[in-house]
Amino acid sequence: FNTDSDAHFITNFNGQSDSCSYIDSGSNAYFFPSSGNPLLVTCKGSNSAFYCPASLLPLTATNQSAANTNNSTGSVAFSVGNADTLFTNNGGKNVAFSELGGPNAPVSGCGNSFDWGLSFFYGRSVFTGIEQQPVTGTSYTGPFWAY
């Protein structure tokens, strides 16, 4: 999937095109706007940076290259769980979650964004191509990402 010069690509989720989406293993969750999905409620209190749906919520989004330059698309199935429950299970000893999600503000100077955080990396290999660097043995040059 090609990116723009800021390493952004497009994520289509819940009828909304998030043109400044990015992969970030430093984010501890999926962060994305909940617009149009009444089941994605924000937690109250100290976990207000995360979603607290009543039960595990299966979701799907479609990623595509920036400006759809090479017609690459890929569907991603993921789930969002209740952060209050996740943080208290196992006596609060768990620290990494595959179903942690929260609301995300638009990227400054850009459109809506979908932050594919650490949860995105669980169960898949993720590759990034560095800007202006060729991939040995192929015709590909960064920036791009693949999974």
C-alpha cells in the first residue's frame, strides 16, 4: 500500500474516509472516530481515552493506498472490547490487549485519521518501506506498508 509523503494512507470505516490514517506500534490501541456507530461509547472516569462497548464489538475497515495510487485495498477485521473490563481482568495484571480501542481526533492540518496501533500488529506481520529506499530484488521503492 503506497503512502503519501507523511506516511498516511486511507482507511474507510463506518461510511467515513479517514485520509490521514497511519500505522503506529507506539500507540497502545486502535484509535479512530466512532461517528455513526452508537455501540462505540466512550468509557467514563479514568478510562475515558478508550471505548467501553457493552460487549465485544466485531468491526471491519478497508485500507487503501494514499490517493488510491495503485488500487491496493485490504479489509481488516478487528474487535473492540470494554476497556474497563480489560483493565480489571486478571486482577489488573494484563498490560497488552488485541481489542483495545479509543476515540481519535483528526490529525492537525489533515482530515480524519485512523491510528492502527499496537493491536493491529497482533497475529500479523507488518512491513514498512522507507521513503526513497528500494526493496532488494523487487521494483518497489518506499514509502509503503504491507501486512
